[in-house]
Amino acid sequence: MQDPGIVLQELCGAPVNRRRFLKGSLSGLALLGVGSLIPAGCKTYPKPGVPLQFFDGREYAIMNAVAARLIGAPQRVGSGADHVDVAARVDGIVATWDAESRAQLRTMLRVFEHGTYLFDLQRKRFTRLAVTAQDEYLGGWMNSTLGARRIVFRALKALATTGFYSDPRAWRRLGYDGPWLGRVAATVRVDPEPLAPITALSSRPA
């Protein structure tokens, strides 16, 4: 499998594990400022059933909810035995990032979760919306005229897809049986031409 950091860089168009996330534009700085003013929120999120290195219960729930809608696999994302726990896999990835990038991701998730009140005038946070409203809300971030919102969308999409498709349980749905290297014997499919002696080459007429 390709290194997750490289995948994220390709999907986002820039390295997301460095100190840049939202600081490259005025709109990004403004979004970070808004995020710093948003309260941490209530404690009514379900407790994760797996140990986490970075995410708290709120961020874990947000990440899995985002993944379920973006990947179109609501019955395959979560902590069940037959599910892909995208948030847990992403948690392991972002735990290796530098402190500033982790802090920015934490702010991004908070702004995204509670941005329903600000951007869509909704009375519920993202994880409490109906699935149709969640899809509309995600579309607003994807197509926003505010560049920082589009950056957040791309980053969340990159994290969700990396977390989902790096799990072998997601491969079967794609008809992919996993990496062949070291598992499947390679066969030569092209018969090479026999080597010609150097004397035959040197004796050819000019």
C-alpha cells in the first residue's frame, strides 16, 4: 500500500502533515479564528469503543460520520466487527503529525461540526442532521466561494478515503484481493528474443 502521507498530499494538492492547513489565506486564518471561539460542545457523543491516540470522542464521531457520507458507505463505516473504523485509522495517522497541524485539524473538525449554525442556519450540529441534510451541508463546503471551506472539505475527504481504503475489508467491495508482492508468484508473460552473439552483429553488411 502507498504511504498514507503521500496519498493525503496527492488528494489535497499539498502536504497536509506540515504547518499549512489553513494558514495560507486570510479566509483560512478567519476560519481558524472562528474555530477558536466555538465552545468544545456538549458531552453527548458516544464513547469510542477503541483506544485512541489523538481524537476525543467528539472528533471520533465527526470523522466517522463524515466518512460515511463522503464514501457512500453508511453501513460499512464504524466500530463494528464487519465495519471499517475510519476514524480509528485516521487517528493513528494524525497522531504522527506535528503539534500545530494536529491543533489545526482539531479546529477544523470543530468548525465543521458546528458550522451548521453559521453557514446553513441549521439548529443542529452536523452529526445530528438527517443524512440528506448532511449531504447538502457537505456540498456547501465542497462548492463554497470561501477557499478555506474548500480546503477543509478536501482535507476531510482525503482523510476519510485514506482511512477507508487502507483497510483490507474495503478491498473486497472493489474486487481487489490485496497486494500481490510477496504473495502471488510472478510469471513472465513475454517470451524474450534469444541473445545474438556479438560476432553476428559485427558481421552484418553495412
